[in-house]
Amino acid sequence: MRIDAHQHFWRLVDRAGQWPPAQLAAIYRDFMPEDLQPLMADAKIDGTVLVQTTKTDADTRFMLELADKSLFILGVVGWTDLKSPNAPAAIARLAQTPKLKGFRPMLQDIADDRWINDPALKPAVAAMIEQGLVFDALVLPRHLEPLLDFARRSTRLPIVIDHCAKPLIAEGRFVDWYARMKALAELPNVHCKLSGLLTEAGDQKPAAVRPYAETVLDLFGPERVIWGSDWPVLRLAGEYQAWLTQCLDIVPPEHHDAVFGGNAVRFYNLNVARF
């Protein structure tokens, strides 16, 4: 079984004035399940985890509605205002939808790098733990130190770092990223997604991502690395099958079942009974 643990759908009509801008022609259009299914079939992908892209409750409802209609969407990572006084009630309500698996505040877009360490988050974190949900961390390298503090305080909350924390591959920056990722990898509740690296490589060859991918595998071990396409954002840098093939080459064959499926099933508690 193969799982794509990080992909997106959106409609431009819902995103007026928001990302993506029109100049990103490769992704400036609607992307819906029927657009991804042929790529999944060619790549022999059985199911996906659909991840939020805007800071709205409407986007979470949109994704959950798609998941109801599309059997291959096995899980949804949504958004809610985690600092709202009503966050615990909202989390409990959304958790009643079986395919809702977690939440993702868009930390990379928040001006305060230490937003994640605000005590106002504590009730939401407690509610997520109570409901058996996970936390997707959309971060940049500068957020890794605050994320480490958060993860050390929230040891019962499963956390996954999206896109390997978007290392500055195009700038050749490695050492600071490595040190912070190493510290996070020492925490057993922290996982890492092998996704998004092609986009960060810029004009460099795809081979430039290999040292970063291999480092993540070494730090987190094959049992805590989860593959994702980041499609359709991936279209800015490469193609679906090519990215999968590249990652299959990087990950040793004996770990393919875990990295390309089993870890996602376990981390997100996906229902794969029909497979």
C-alpha cells in the first residue's frame, strides 16, 4: 500500500486575494480530486492525506466534504483558530468526523516566530491530545527552535514537520538546519515529512535535495519519516511520478513499506480496512 501523506485541493473562487498569485501559472487554477486521480493511478498510490492551504474554517469544511465523496482521501489535516477560547469545542466537534486527523496552523506565515509558544495554545493542545489528533508543523528553519520548545512541552502530541522544515537548499544552508532538526529528532513524538524539497532547491538540480533527504532519514529513522508529494505545489519544481521515483531511489528498499505507506497509516490513524 502506498500513501501520499501530503497533498492539496483548492478552488480559486474561494481564494480571492490569497496565495497562489497569478504569476505562478503552474498552480494558478482549480485542483480537484479528478485532477490527481490519474497521477495516483500511474504511480500506484492507494490513498492520500489532504492538507489545508488557507486559514479559514470554510477550507476545512471544503476538504471534509471532498473526503466524504472521494474514497481515496483517507485523512484530512484542517485548520481552526487554536488560540480561540472556543478552540477546544471546535476541535471536539470536528473530531467527530472520522477523516479529520489533525490541524495545521500556518506557522510560516505568522510574523511572530514564537507564536507556537503562547500559553493560549494549551487548551487546544489538550483537546487535540484528548481527541487523538495530530499536529502538522508548517515551518521554516527559523521556527525550529520555538518548535523544539513546543514539542518538549507537548510530549503526548504527535507532531510532524512538513517539508523537512523547508531547508534553504538553494542557498546551500545546511549546518543550522541540521543542528535544530537533530534536536527535534531526539523527541519520539516528532516525525518528519519527506516532501517539498524540490521546491526549495530552486534552480539547482534535483540531486541537490538528496543530502537533506538522507539526513532526515538518518536523524528520524525510517519509522518516523513519511512521504508526501506536496502536489500541486510540486508542479512549480517537478512532476508527481518523478518526485516519487526520486524518493524511492533515496530511501533504501527495505524501508519503502514504512516510508511510503505504513508510517502515514500509523501516524494519522488512517482507516485502510477496504484495502
